[in-house]
Amino acid sequence: MHFSTEQLNLYETDSTIYFQAPASHRLRIATSHFEDHSNLPILRDFVHSIFSVHTLISMMGFSGYYIGPKRIWDKQYLKNIIELSNWKETYVYDGEGERFFWMTVEGITTQNVYALCKQTAQGRKCSSLIFYTEDRVFQISADVFDLVMTDERQLSNLCTKFYPWIDTYYPNIKTM
């Protein structure tokens, strides 16, 4: 079966990208592995193994919602890490007519991704953020880092390289 990242619904709030992808195209690492500063070089290596230095990365994340006409913002704590001059909003309605808004930012660097992963792993509040290119999607949340890739061989190589940190609770490429 051919898998494409276009098959993922990045606006889905009930299911992460991890559960939308076939097991052979996904991996998960718990953020708790990186609470200890001594493991931060491994986190940096992991992020740089996903996105090379010159990769053009896009980022999206949940920004807020409406209660009637009132707009409620979800704090992302991005301004010290990312320049938000090219912010775009997308409005999404759920099945019950509730309105949510998501932000998309282009031109994210690998260093930005690492900095956000680091602050999340070390306990800074963070809503789910998604970083993506044409062939991979990387989602960070308070408890896990999820990666979905179209290239099974490349993902398998990442699983081999970062074997001790890959979560095996749910089936993924490492457990197949």
C-alpha cells in the first residue's frame, strides 16, 4: 500500500498523526526521555536526523477557538523562538458547529524545531505543534514526539539509530 502524508488530517483533534498512519510509517518517542539535560544532545541529533539544516519546514498548531463571538487564544510560547511575521490562520468547524483556528508559519528552521522540542520536553506548556515537509510530519505534544514518514527505509534507519528511545507500546515500524 502506498502511503502519502497527504492522507493525514492535520486538523484532527481527536487523533494524532501517529494513529492516522500505518504502523510501518510511524514512530513515537516519549518526551520524558529528554527531561534530563544529559539527553539533549540525543534530542538535537534526532531532530537533525528528521530535518536537515537547509530543509524548508512549515509549522502549524492549534491557536484557539470561539465561544460565541469571543475569540479565546491558546498560548503557544513561540515568540522567543520563532519570528511570527508570516503567520496565516485557518478556520475549522467541527461536526457540532464549533469554530477553531489554526496557525501556519512558513520558513521554520531545524534549530526552531529543536528549541521547541527542548522546551516541551523540559515541561514548558505547549499545545500540539506540527512540523512538516512534503514527505514527513513531526508532531510534538506535552508527552510524545510523533513522526510519520513516507520512506519506510529512512524511518527504519531512524528507528535503528534511536532504538533505546523509541516507544513500543503501540505497534510501529520498530515492532513490526
